[in-house]
Amino acid sequence: MITKEKFEFYNENGYAVFEDIMNHEFCDKYLARIKKHANEEFAAIMNPDRFEYLVAQTLSNLKEDISLEEKVSMVEECRKTAEMTFEIMAHKEAVQILEDLQQTEVVGLMSQMLYKEANTRYAKQSWHPHQDNIYPRNNNTLKNGFGTQYLTTNFFLEDANQDNGSLYIYPGSHKFGLFEAEPNISYREKGNKNPGNKISNKVLERFNKIDCEFKKGDLLVLNGNCVHGSYPNNSNKSRPLLSVSYISKGEDFIAGKNAKRKVIELH
């Protein structure tokens, strides 16, 4: 599924972009569906691939006087959305790409819907430069050259650039393990605080930061130790993406209090 050049680029830089993994019609269909579960602020939704998580995070959006019929309908919508989210997580081409990069079988661990809906509080939010592996803390046990077997992917549901809150990356930062970081709440944080366990400027100045642009349907693959962050969305265009985390099969990881990462078979 990947070229030698793409494989070598990923090994050297800790990330790679794969274009047009999902067709635009599917992106639009999924975005319309997952928006049904958003609250007024379009806060992140944790693990929308899991029915019980989706129900729990959708309940707070319901009116007190909702009828039994409406409740049943809501539950059914949650089931359909969870199934569609898992369809993305288990996307055959995406999974094959990950397994080609890792040179081993991978399993899913968790997912998160990040809307960055224009003109909302969470749109203005920008993630601090951070490493995703700071949470599951996986250490390498395979001989494929990586310091961690943990991976994060972003499936872009709309175009993304710096204006509407796209990502920036520090290529090569994945080669040095986990850096010390300032802890920050990274799920539905209060006020105007930004998420992401923040890497210090002293560490960041060792690397050359790059700004990234993506098209609807693109897939970004990040090694779990690759430092990255995102810009605030100051535009009138939203920047929705589904973030899915994977790991090489058989590897250890910390489940986490909110994320509750778990092995999800994809084949």
C-alpha cells in the first residue's frame, strides 16, 4: 500500500500523509451523522465507536421532557453512529497502511471526534505541542526501529489549513522517546484553557516546526512520540476530524481514566 519513499519518509520524520483515503460523499455522510451527537459548544466526543460512550455523551444534550419514543430514537442513532465510526477505524486501506509502516498487525485502541466548529469556544482552542504517547506510555518491544508502537491517525472530514485550525508537526522528534511535559486536561477542559501535555520551548528549539495542510478525505499518520499541536480556528470554516489511535498487536499500554483504551480487533 505504500512506496519505499513514503516508508523511509515516515521512519525519518515520524509522520506521513495519505491522500483521498475516504471519498467525499462518505465524509459528508459521517459528519452529518456525528454532528447529531454534539452539544451546543461542539465539545470533543470520546470513543464515538463505542455505543455506550456515545449514549453517555449524548444524554446531556436531551431535553428533560423528551418522550420515550424520542429516547428510543436517540439510542438507535447512537448505535448507527458507533457502527459507522468503527467502519472508519477498521478502514481496510488505512489499516493496511499502518501495518505496512509498523511491519506487524495493528489493533484499534480508541477514537475521538474533534469538531473545531467555526464560531464556537472549542474552535478557538489550540492544542499545545505534545506527544500522544504521553497518555498510553507504550515502550517499544518490536524490532522495527520505533521507540513506541503507539500510533495516532487523523481522518480529515473537511479541508484544513492554518486559518481554520490545522496541525503543526516537529519532524524527527519521535526518535528521542518521551520528553518531560507540563500536564494539561485534554478532554472537555474548562474555560479558555488549551489541551495537550505541553513540551517546553527548550526541547522544541531542537527541531524545525512545519505547518500542515490537508484535504477532505486525507489521512495523517503520526508516530506516538512525534511532537505536534494545532492552531486555533479563527475562520468561518470548521475543521472536523476523527482521530483514531492504534497499536501493534500484543503491546502494553495504559488504559486511561477517560479514554479507557482497549484492544479492538480490526480483521
